Amino acid sequence: MSESVKTSRLQEAIDTVESLSIEEQHLIVEILLKRLQRKRRENLLQEIEEVRQEASEGKIQFGSVEDFLKELDE
């Protein structure tokens, strides 16, 4: 989707929301905030699961900052 199409769709959504009453606008903000929080939680849980999987497969190495810097130099 081109940037101009995204911008026009976003502007259309903003215009639609602005045509609502103040109470309805507050309700939309609350709904969107809750949905964003849920998505962040879902993404975090997905990342945690991926890290656990990598750890169980031995793909993660633990060490000190000094160990990490030494590996960067190699």
C-alpha cells in the first residue's frame, strides 16, 4: 500500500472519529488503548516463547559482557 493511500485512509479514519460525540471519541480511545496493550502482551509472550525455544535448543549462550566483547573482536 502506498504512503499516500495509507495517509488518506488514516485521515479518513480521523475525520470519522472527529465526527463522533466527545463521549464516543473517548470510548474509541479507550478501546484502541486496550487493544494495543493486548497486542503488546501477545507480542511479548511470542518473544518469550521464541527465546525459551532457542534456549531449549541450545542456541543461546550466556556469558559476561567481557565474553561478548571478545566475541565481537573475533
